[in-house]
Amino acid sequence: MTESGTTGARKRPEDLRSHQWYGTDGLRSFSHRARTRQLGYLPEEHLGKPVIAILNTWSDINPCHVHLRDRAQAVKRGVWQAGGFPLEFPVSTLSETFQKPTPMLYRNLLAMETEELLRSYPVDGAVLMGGCDKSTPALLMGAASVDLPAVFVPAGPMLPGHWRGETLGSGTDMWKYWDDKRAGVIGDCEMQELESGLARSPGHCMTMGTASTLTAAAEALGVTIPGASSIPAVDSGHDRMAAAAGMRIVELVHRDRKLSDILTADAFEDAVTTVLGLGGSTNAVIHLIAMAGRAGVALTLDDFDRVARTVPVLANVRPGGQTYLMEDFHFAGGLPGFLSRIEDLLHLERPTVSHDTLREQLAGAQVHHDDVIRPRDKPVADEGGVAVLRGNLCPDGAVIKHIAAEPHLLRHTGPAVVFDDYRTMQRTINDPDLGITADHVLVLRNSGPKGGPGMPEYGMLPLPDHLLKQGVRDMVRISDARMSGTSYGTCVLHIAPESYVGGPLALVRTGDLITLDVERRLLRLEVDDEELERRRAQWTPPPARYERGYGALYNEQITQADTGCDFEFLARPGTVQDPYAG
């Protein structure tokens, strides 16, 4: 099967999953047909045709997805053209910008909604529409648990930002200029101009932040139309891609090519290779582990570290790179061009939603700008952009995006300054009595999956104002939180187990020496074991963040960062019966 071609094979109407809702002689089937007439559809429009669910994460308060209402129409156009019957379903919108305390708290809720919606309705296949950070893994996690044919439609990156002759990257330049304001380099007038210049169109962040990293991972997994992940959100090519996805899903239903055929162990290893070679977001570590778990694939932190040592960073896209943004990456060849430069590291015989093999999909892919997508002999970095750390401070692991850190800090020992929560840190970081110098190690705890709650993006701890005014722009920072994929700095993240459940981070005291050595993959608290045991005996668990509601379910079921922060009852193996529709 090629992207534009079809096999000619077609399922008989009685072989479609939706047939049990529409095609039998019973009372229930009569009722389903009558209610479809109530919706205004003729029998000829839907009977005997694949029913395609379009799961749309559009909302008025999600700027990354605000254009997906229109793109759903293009998907429908493609479904109709291919002989299917499209039905659009609104699902939870996870707006990274507005949802508090963090959309990560609700990733599993969208995954659960996706799974149950696809299972409980007369659906033969699905088009999943998302892109803002948590929506991509959530949709694919839920769809993988149901295992129907599915195609993912990425929301696409927004247009580049502009301000006073500079090209701006969302997130990345926000952090940069906010620090400049705190340092007194720029003032309120400049910040007001930046407000209008930083994010100029619909679409997710146009840096290689979490959104672009995860949509690229989805394309590498093989669940998108080739080249889809980098098409700018407002480009007409994005409309065409959405229509192509609508056509493709009908073909996948007829071929019975399910997500389990696509989401293999080889596919996930290729996705890891892709993320690391792009210099992508540390958040991808958590999400890919969770996605793999839903697909029945064992993926661990050690797999990331192993692959990182084999793949160079070739994408010169901010913040891991120095210069370019996602629109540049797209026109330089996009992910097909990027993958063409690491073909020897990929599993080329596996299938995708568009081709029988990845090799076939990459045939003819080219790179058109060697400084955006670097040749292998001129990489941005010699090794993948994320390192996995071990040591007595993180027995179950931690991660660092070392290509976005100041090189001199990648081997560092310094005294800790400990903050018990983010609010306290915000209130006291500029307290001169703390005596913080550039050599200190800033430590934030109680910000992990349970402690955050939801593991917010607190990991890029702000530097004290007095150091910013001295020109300091990076320090070693350590937490059990996450960090925005658009951010940068020497930030050790995802410490597991988290401090809130009694992990070693809970035992650190201000003044303790901490050693970071990225080359040795080491994070160590320089306190002897006996002293740590004394401190552990004195530690008392904090109260639960939630007494009822979804938060209580989250607190009971959430796993730690090293295993993907999924819900235990969703991640466990087992089968769920299809509903009886008669």
C-alpha cells in the first residue's frame, strides 16, 4: 500500500464493527438507524460504510488547537471521498497555556476518555486530532488500548514570532526575555511588544519543545501521514494533510491494519532514536514509556540512555539547536528528510499507516538545508540530547537535556539550597539571607507526580535576580518536576522516586553537597548512608493532595516518572470485551 494508492480490497458490510449497531434485524439496530435518521442522515450515507470517529481536542481556550474545528472538516472531506462515514466527537482539550496545576494531571483522563469513547460507540476507525504537549500521548495511549485502525493528525506549529528584527521562538524566548526583564536589561514597554510578537497564529510551539517532539515521535512511530508533524498549522498543506488522513483511515479499516500492527517494539525504538536525534524534549521520555506500555511494549529509561549513545543530534532547532524553528525544519525536509540521514539506525521493514514499510515511506526523502538538518559529520551534538542519570539521589533514575545546558556545569559539585515547594521558592528565591551564589545547587521537591500534583513544569527554577544582574544565566537545578520542552539550562528532572513518597530527594538539607557528572551519568548526594537513614527515620509522609474527585483517583493510581506516570489500572495487562450492541 502506498500513500496515494489503494489495494482495492473492501470489507463486507457485515464484517465492519459498526455492523452490530446498524446492520442486524433486532430492535436495538432499528433504534440506531432511526436515531441516525433523526440526525439527518440518509441510509445511503452511512449503512455498510466504515464509521470513522474524529476525536477533536479543539476548544476556544486552547491556542494550539483553535484551528482544529476547521481541520476536522478537511478530515471529513477525506473520509467521505474514500467512502466512509465520519462522525466528530469533542474530547477533552489539554491547553498547556491555561490548564492548572498542569495538563499532565489530566493526560490520563483524556486517554481514558479516548479509550472508552472508541470502545462504546459504533466506530470502525479513528482520526485523532491533537498536538499540544499532553494531547498526543493521551490520544495514542487511549487508542492503543482499544486497538482499532487509527491515524493521528498533528495540530502543527505556529508561525515564527517576530520582535524588533529578531525571530522569536515560543517558550524559549519567553524564558530568555523574562530573565532579561528581571535583570533590568529590558523594561515594561519591551515586554508589552513581546506579548504581541511571541505567538502570532494558531498552532503549538514552533520550537523543538514537547509538542513538536511528540508529534515528530508520532510520525516516527508511523501513525501520521508522512511529513505531517512539521507542517505549519496555518499552511494550506495542513488542510491537505488532514484530508489525506481522512482518506487513509478508510483504507486502513478495509485492510484491518490496527494500531497494534504499527506500534511495535521496533517502532518505539525508532521513536526514541528520533526524539534523541532531534534534541527533543525531556517530557518525551515519560510519554513514550507510557505509550509503549499501552501498546504492550516494555520501554525503560535504560533504553533511552542506550540509544542516546548511538545517535547524534542533527536538528539545529531551538532550544537544543541555536538557530532555527519548526517552519525552517519543515522546508528543510521535515521528518522524512531528517530520518533519511539516520536510516542505518532505524528499523526500515516495519509498517506505517501509509506504507507497507518505513523503507518505502522514506524513498526519495531529501534534506534541502544542511544547517537546519545537519549531515552526520557536522552534528549539533555527538550524542542524543537527553542523558539518564543514576545515583543515591535518584535510584530509579533522572534525566537531563544536557545539550541545552552550560557545558561547564555538566560536571559540578555544589552546596544545596532546598525549597520544599514551588510557592515557597517563588517567595524566597531573592532573599539575600539565603546567600545563593552561582556555585549553589537549587533543589525543589514535592513537585513530582503526586507532590505537584501532576508533576508540573517547575523544573526550570528561576535564578535569583542578583545573579541575573551579574550576567549569570544558568545554574544546576534539581527537582522531581518536569521542565517545558521549550526551556533550557542545567536542569535535572524527573527524579524517581519523588520526594512526596519518601524518595531520597526528601532527605536533602540546605548545605549538603550534591555532585552532577553527566559524562558518568551520576547524580549523588554527598551524605553518608548512616546519616541518610537517620533522616529517613525522622521523615513523615505529607497529607494527600486530594480527598475526593478525580484528584483522589489520580493520587491512588498514578505511577512514578520512570514508568510513565500512567494509571496502574490502565497500564496493567488484560483484555476488555467489546460491548454487545444488540
